[in-house]
Amino acid sequence: MAGLGPKRLNKELSKISVSLPPGITLVSADNLEEWFLDIRVLDQNPIYADQTYRLKFKFSTAYPIGMCPGHLQSRSRSTNTNITEPPEVTFVKVEDRPIPMHPHIYSNGIICLDLLGTQGWSPVQNVESVCMSIQSMLTGNTKNERPPGDEDFVRGNRLRPRDIDFYYHDNTV
């Protein structure tokens, strides 16, 4: 991993190893490519009562912002374009850590959330703020259901979560 990523991730890891908001726990961060965190919904939402969920964060070399080689302008120099790339964040199912029921969470753990896509991502976001956004998304949910077409999506999807072009049509859940 080159560029800004390692420095930024080391800084984030130092901070979250010491302090995280209530209901969010760092499980493991053995390297700068993949981290696991647990989250719990802290209010009285009956859908998520007494449940803890496991999130997996995968970081690319372009996290949180990287350089995309541009085309050659002349023989001597090329241009580079800044690209922002969110971490790939999914729920993972492990013993006593199910995939939460939610209209924007597929049964394979893929999360449909605009800030996890390149259009909605901003480098001011970080692991802690992403966890808090997902925790808030769960807290406000009143529907104990999967997204429409969950089974077909899970069966047919071959893309990485960050490569899926979700259509964000329902901000009410």
C-alpha cells in the first residue's frame, strides 16, 4: 500500500484502538488491508435487540484518496487525477454474529449505502464515521426485511461491493 493510505490508516487505527463510540468495538486489525469491527444498536429497536454484528473493512491502495494515472500530455509528463475510494464494507456472518435484517442489507452482507460508493464517499469519512453511519441506519430501521430481489442479487452478483452501481431510491429506511 503506497501513498496517503498507510499513514492515514495507522492514524485511524491508533485512535480507534483507544476510543470508539458506544456499541462499536475493534475486533482485529492485523494489517492495513482488512479490519473487523463489531457493532450493536443501542436503542430499544426490537429488530436488533441483544444482537451484535460483524463488519469487515477492506482498504485499497486508493483509500481514502489516491492518484489515478492520467493520459500522456507530452513526452515528458503525464497528468494524474485524484480519485477517492471508500473502504469496501460488508457484514460477515460468524458464529453468534448474523447478517442484520434491513431493506438495504443483502443476505450476503453487502450494504447499499451511498457513502460506501464512489459518488457518496468523501475522504473526510473514516472507519469510525462509517461504523456510526451504519449503526444509525440500523437504529432508524422499522422494517424486518431484506431488499427486494435479495435472492436473485445474491445468487447472480459477481462484483465487489464497491463496483456495484446501486440505485439509491429510498432514503426513508
